[in-house]
Amino acid sequence: MDAHPKVQIKGIREGLLITLGEGTWVEVHQALLDQVDQQAEFLRGARLALDVGNHVLKAADLGQLRNQLSDRDLSLWAVISNSPTTEQTAQILGLATRLAKPRPELTAARLETTIQAGEQAMLVHRTLRSGFSIKFPGHVVVIGDINPGAEIIAGGDVVVWGRLRGMVHAGADGNELAVVCALDLSPTQLRIANQIAITPQRRGKAQPEMVRIQNGQVQAVPWEPKKK
Amino acid sequence: MTGKVVTVTSGKGGVGKTTATANLAAALASDGQRVVCIDADIGLRNLDVVLGLENRIVYDLVDVVEGRCRLRQALIRDKRLPELFLIPAAQTRDKSAVSPSDMVRLCDDLRPEMDWILIDSPAGIERGFRNAIAPADIVVVITNPEVSAVRDADRIIGLIEAEEKGPARLVINRIKPGMVKRGEMLSVEDVLELLAVELIGMVPEDEAVITSTNRGMPVSLDGKSKAGQAFRNIALRLKGEKVPFLVIEEETGFFGRLARLIRPGGA
């Protein structure tokens, strides 16, 4: 273990967990491959989760690593990281970013609320395609469409400058004041706090709409400039 | 020659990946290009059947990758088109027999000798799909005008963008003009509105495809078939030529044409 302070391997319930230490990505990457090659026989066929700590990885880095591990008959299924960028990259590549499968109840406290809802926002400037998922404790603003099969789970509000056809959960920590706005609001399902709504068949042309909880019910109203 | 690697994929099964690969390959090869198709669907190979070459297989993709034969030995020459080759998939193994970097190496070896390397991807988004897109220069996504196929195409396009292989190009296959007209099938516009990628082909539903598949004779070699014409046009567009899209209309017969003559602006 001391020979490789950059790479630690231990067994967990879901397979093996590899923890990467400090250093440049090039060094750590090489150390990982060396370690894996040394123990090739022992590791063959294993499912790996990788804790990359503070390393910030781009899609190319992660994709390359996954392919190199595939060559060695190892399958990478999860990447755990302290960096939101890396987490996003991993999610885009279809990798898990948490070890314990978090699918209990649709209740609060799923998102770690170190950020108070209302304090921070995340801007997503792209179209979210099927299978893409964003989880963020603050607000989420999307410039682009949210296609069916994509999901956004936000602690605060969700604003979509585009078509909303996927699933959105605003106020996921139980914030009933959260709202969802979109230019064309036709989500497969929409959740605010603990309420779940399904959009009725739309009649006529799409118009910008805002959804909020009013009188204990999820309701959509036209999204217009505020009248004084 | 430095061949371009084109991967044909879809996410959903049964939308026509193998048919499209075989027909594009045949269309390119009959145009004088040197083409090799690689069947990446290890364990469920089909491309050899569609091309009518199943009885000529001696070595396959896995044999090449594992070094049991030289690359040349696994190349099966087509019986009609001397410039068309096939590397078949292994039937008795599974997707993990090949890795993405094996595919990259294989394609790098083929590039100097070929104009086009077409890879027929398996359905799904797992290892087989990653093998198929790893070496790709161009990714062609096939979909049908139905909700489930379009949903899967959307997912696939997202994954292709994530792997930095984008932008994907789209072929909409098996369009039934009559149903579109009656509003019972998604129209090309509906599909494009959701997927928002470059369209390089619209292929009408054509019974000739089924008979040609059964006979092992790609429909793009049949001058009369509408689908064959559509595939030939896609091949030309891959080569960078500007070809107008076919007008996909139902065969209405004599009375339909007469009605259209009488009311040219109608419907």
C-alpha cells in the first residue's frame, strides 16, 4: 500500500473502490494503470468505483480511462468526486456518482442542503437529452430544451428557456414556494416539494407558463411580466 | 487513401441499423468506392446474412482482435461488388471479447486501404455500443418515426455528444407517408424538432427491403426501389454531395394521381 500512496484499492459491497490521491492527473492516472496491471489476475472482471477526490476531469480524460480499464477487462461503473464538473462529466458518460443507490422516498433531505435554496443557481446552456440528469441544491436555469427522459432535481426554482418535456422536481428539499417556468411547458411529470403533477393534454398553442403550489395544489398560470 | 469511419447506431433495436449499413456500403461500393463493413454486434451477427455472405465466413472480428488470423484473412469480398468487403462478428462470443481500443486499432489498420469503414453497432448503450463508436469519425443515428425509437435516439445522441463524437447525423427510416398524412405517425418535422440534429436521409417503408434482406441482396442495388434510391442518396450525402431529399408520397394509383391533377393545390 505504501508503494502506491496515490492509489488505494479496497473491497466494498458493490465491487471494488479505488481511491486516488493527490498529484497531477497524469501521475495519478499512470499510477492507477500500473497498479491495475500489477494485480491484473486478481482484478480481472471486477466492477470498479473510482473516488477521484479533487481531480477535475473532462469527458475525454474519463472516457479514455474507462476505455483503458475496459481493455483490462475491468468495468468502471461509478465515479465519486468533490468537483461538480467531474460529477457532471461522469453523469454525461452514464456513470453513477454515488455509491449507495439513492432511491428511497420522494422526500426532502435527499440533497445536502449546505446551500440554502435561493442562494445559488446553476446555468445549463445546452439541451438535456434523454438519460441526462441534473441534481443541484440551488436554482437551475436551462437555456435549451429538456427532452423526455431527462430530469432535473433542484432545491430551488427551475427556469427553462426552451421546451420542457422531461421531468422536473423543484423545491426537492420540501420548499413549497419553489416554481417552475418554461417557454413551452409540457413535462412528462412535474414535482414541486412533495406534490406530483402530470400535465394535461395541451389545447392550442404553447405559451410560456409558470407552475407553483397554490392552495395546496400544483397550478400552472401564464408566465407574463408582473403587473403592478 | 485514408478511410473515413462511419458508425451506424440507434439505441433501440429493429429500426434498421443493419439494413442501413448494408445498403450504404453497397451504394458506396457500386459508386466505385472501396468499402469495408464491420459487424460489431458480436453474438448476434446479422450483417453477413443481409449481404448474403454467411456461407463464406472463415475468420471473424474476434479472431482478428485475438490474433488468430491476419486482418486480410478476415476480409470477405462481396460476390457482386469487388470493392465491398465484410468483417463479420463472432457468433459464439459476446461483446466483452472486443474492447474500444481494439476497434480503434483495427480501424487504423484498415484506413490506409479503404475509402469507407462502416461499423454496424449493436442495439443498446453498453459495451457493444462503446466498441462501435470508439473509432468513429462520423456517427449516423437511425430512428423510426415512433415515440420509443425517437426517445432512444435522443439518448444515443446525448451519449455521442458526451463522447465528443458529435454532431450525430440522422436517418429516419420506415416512414409511412399515408400514416403521416393522417396524423397517425410522427412526421419528419416532429422528429427533428425533438432531436435537433442534421438530417441526412429519409427512407420510406418499402416491402422490397424485406425480400432483398431475405435474398441477401441489398435493396440499394435495385434501381426501382424507393428505399434503395433513398439509401443511394444518403451515400452521396456522406461523400459530401448536395442531393435534394426525395418527396415521400404514398403510391395513390391512377385515381389518386387524377385527383391531384384536378386539384393541384389540394391537401
